[in-house]
Amino acid sequence: MSEWRWGKAGQRLTDGERMWRRRQQGKDKRQFDTALTEAQAKWRRGAVYPDSITAALDMQNLYGPEVDKACGWKRAVADARAALEGHQ
């Protein structure tokens, strides 16, 4: 993680402010890790539905081969899925 040394308008942070920011970064990482663990558990239980994944990707305008690769999908599977959903 990069250490933030500057505050607003180029003002240097005090030692206390730097320590607070480091703690905040750690807190954010723990929250992300917790959310990821919960999402993985939901996936294993079958509580995550492909339609909700597609909707979330669509809302963020994420599509194409790079998204398929990031999701671990093979292109032919993704194309077949899109055709079934009418997104082609």
C-alpha cells in the first residue's frame, strides 16, 4: 500500500493523520476481505444466480472477452449464454 503524505491543498499530514489513514486502509481491506468471503460462501451455497451477475455486470457497462476471462468463462460458453438471454 502506498503511504499518503499529503492532505488537502498540498498540506502535509501530521503523524496522527498518517496513522489514522493507515488504520483506515487496513479497515477497508478487512471489509473487502469479509465481503469477498461472504460472496464466495453464497456462491458455494448456490445463493448467487447468473441473472444477478449479468445484471451487475451490465449496470457497470462491463462486457466483452476481458470480462469473460476475468470471470473464468470460455468464450463459447459466454456466447451461448448471451444468445439464450437475448443479449447478442
